[in-house]
Amino acid sequence: MFVSNLHIKSFIKIFLIFFLVTFLVPVNSWSQSKEVVALKGDGIYRLLTRYGLSSAQYMDDFIALNKSNLGRNNSLLAGVKYKLPDTAKLPATSAATSITPSKGTGKMVHYDIFGSKYADIEIKSNDLKGAVYYLVGGHGGPDPGAVGKYNGYHVYEDEYAYDVTLRLAKNLIAEGATVYLITRDKNDGIRDDYSLKADKDEVCYPNLQIPLNQTRRLRQRTEAVNNLYKKHKGSFQRMIAVHVDSRSRNENIDIFFYHDKRSETGEKACKILRDTIEKKYHEHQPNRGYTGTVSTRNLYVVRNTWPTAVFIELGNMNHQRDVKRLVIPSNRQAVANWLTFGLITDYKTNK
Ligand SMILES: [Zn+2]
């Protein structure tokens, strides 16, 4: 999405950053950068955090400053000295992000990916203007994910997670956000059916075939997110992965959340989402109760994507009540709406 605008926007941004760096930052500020030594197990994220620098703001600068001393995939080498980015350079980032054009309330946009019935979206508000979301529907391509059963038919995780992801994407766009669908299916669109037919033609943004090998599949979507993250450097950014749990030993039911153990913002965002869902259930089904949890889990995509990551399990494939919530289209819409409310609160609280 936003492919047409993106090139122009990123060109302007790169030009602006180049201009500001070239003319406004004293040339000798690079040589004054503080040097620190990487410890065993350090990544850029951990090192920056240790010295009180936000990885969201300084990741790119760090990589640019230390390019010649980085290992594969920008890893750090223990014992090697690295330069910390000069914090005085921060205004360049703010200037670059302030040029994002305003969308304006009441504007209509059109994206074929939502399917003919939902392709036209009205921008209702600017509540999420400035926020960038990477929505990753779980699995896809050759991998259907977990498989449940409902009334005799199969319920494939990737199809249902994708449908909720699309509904969430549409909602976020309507509130003024910039949204990237990382897992994409050009002919599915939002589907108002109980039974969602399984196919294998999902691709990874922008249009990459999804490999069967799990490590390669996760690395592919992580790289897609991280490449876009660099283009939106300085903006409020979230990676949202949407799944359905199936680990039978796991007691978790309802909608629950995982964040990276190093990410305080991730934990905050998850808690806001959890509390929003609890409140909504309480409003709509006062006697139902809600047991959704927030916890950490060592998940590849959560650990390796650069934006603050939120991993959502829409329920447990082994619990009939959860599966029923997934197969009813209006329930999938309600879940997307509630998540949208939560993400608006997250943006207002943490931006
Ligand atoms: Zn999954």
C-alpha cells in the first residue's frame, strides 16, 4: 500500500536529512561521538538502550556511523568499539517527519486489497495521523498455521487471522494511520463468510513469494518490516502480528498478547489492548468474564523487528468458544474494532 506516495515521500525525506546533515550539523560532530565497547550478546538495540538512547530514534544513525565494524545483519562484535550517535542531531529527524502530507478528514481512499465491497475507505478522523503500522497476519503462503474445526469444516489460522488483520488495517486507515499489510492476498479481501476457503497465494510485502521453511519465512517478513521502519524513522511505529494459538498444553484462551521481554513500550501497548478488550467485553457481555493475558515470549518476529512489537493471539484453536468467535464475521469485525480503540489509546498515551 501507499506505493505511489512512498517513493516521493522517502525521496523528500532522504533529501531533507541529507540537507540537514550536510549543512546544519557541524562536520566535526561525527568525530566527537562517544565510543563504547560491545559486550558479549549485545545487539544494537541493547547497546543503545544501555546508554539511554532510543533505538527507534538512533538505530539508523548507529548503523551509518559503525557500518565498517558491524557483522552480518548489522550484528555487533563483542569487544569492538562502536560510536554512539550524536544526540544533538535529533532535530533533523523531527524536521524530516513533519513533511508527511495531511490526509484530511472526510477524504476517500481506495485500496483493492480489501476486496470490491470494502475497497473504498473514508478517512473519518486524524486520531492516528503520524502513526505507522506493520500488520502481519500469521503464516500464509504454503503454511496454513493451526487448523481447527467448526461444524464439520476446517478453520485455517492464516485465513482467519488475515481477515481480522484486513479489518484492523481498514479501521486504522480510517483513523488517519499509515498502514502496511506485510502478509497480503490480492484476491481475498475482507470476507463476510463463516467458512473462509484456504488458499496458498499470500505473499510478503511488497510482492514476495512466501517460503515454506519457517526460519526463511519469518526472516522474510522481519526484513520487510525493518526496511520500511528505516523509511519512517522518527515516526511512532508498531509491528502487530495476528495469530490464533494452538498449543494444547497452553491454558491461554480469549484474546491474549505477547511482547518482547526487553520492550517496556511493547508491554505497555499490550496492557492497553488487553484492558480495552476487557472493558468492551464488560460492556457487551457483562457476565462473560475475560481472561486474556499479557506476557513475554521469545518469538522470532517479536524479537527481531525494530518497531515496538505486539503479538496478538485471537484465541485458542482448541477451544470451541474461541473458534466460534473467529468464524462469525461480525465477531471478527468487533475484535478489529476493539483492537483499533486500544491502538488509538496506545498512540495517544505513548507517542
Ligand atoms: Zn500462528
